[in-house]
Amino acid sequence: MSKAIQDFIPIEEVRDGIVILRDGQMRMILLASSINFDLKSVDEQEAIISQYQNFLNSLDFSVQFFIQSRKLDIRPYVALLENRLREQLNELIKIQTREYISFVKNVTEKTNIMSKSFFVVIPFVPASIIGKKGGPLGFLFGNRGKQSSKESFERFEENRSQLEQRRSVVVQGLARIGIRTIMLGTEELVELFYKIFNPGDANVPPASQN
């Protein structure tokens, strides 16, 4: 019997912009801007490399850099142009808009135009799952025990505070290189993971409220 795709997804829930894995580990994900390194002068390139090395050496925790490449969906842009074409009264502008729409369609049909998104994943392993039966994996086989809603909330807030401290370090370190970052919220995370696990589906379900 084939298993549902949910059985292969290691995510337990997304709460307040924090990804909670099935083994209790937590992840915070930042969306990062990019730098056109090739357009920089030699001195600027060397400075960026040096700052990046300093940033990595300053970390006392691991981070993951994730690049997502997707074929750019030009259809919403074309639909916008076609709506403006119908509303346009100036005949000359209508001709130019029609030619531009034809040009855009022709280019996108012949060329795969890709969009790239850059993410930084910040992990945190709560103390409650460290040291149980040989480390974090022991949490999978141990007894978690029952917690009250208050205890669960307080523990989550404590762990999130640790993640926030790590985020501050990453944000400041990348800012020195000229890279801006923003934390993904719950809805953005749901959309991101849905597209990762359902690459052929353009419809994204609304995020659950946690």
C-alpha cells in the first residue's frame, strides 16, 4: 500500500513562523536578498569574501543556505497587460502594448526564464530532546510525557527566544555583506513547503491558524 505524502514530510507543524519537526527540533527560515558579485570591483569582491568568512567564523551554530529555482510564471503579467490593453483609448499606445505582449509571449515560449529565491535556515535543538537515549534521535524512541498547555506554551516561547537570538546574529552578519533578510511568517512557510512538496500544483492552500 502506498503511503500518503504526509508520511514522508518531517514537519509536525508551523507555529508563529517557526517550523517544528516531528522529532521536536525547530527551524526558522529567512528570505535573503542577493548580490550581483560579478558587477563588483575586485576590491569589493575581496571585501565581500572576507566579510562572509568572518560571518561564518563567528557562528557557534550551524546554518543552511537553500536556493530555490523556479520557472517564472509570466501569465499574471500578461493578463495584466491584456486588461490594460482593453482599457486603453489611445490607438498608438494600444498598438505598442499589443506588440509588447506578443514580444513577451514569444520570448517566454522560447526561453526558460527562471526566478531564484535565497533562504537561510536557522536550526535549534531544544534542551528537552538532547541527551535522551543518545542525543536528539533518542527523542524518537523515548517517552515525551504529557505536558499541560501552559507548560507547552512556556517551553515553546523559551525555545523561540533562543532562535530569535540566533536570527539576530545571522541578520547582522549578512547585513555587513550587504544582504538583507526577512523572517518568513506562517503563511509564507506553508506556501514555500507546499510548492516544494507539490511542484506541479500552482494552488496553495491557506495556512492553518496555530
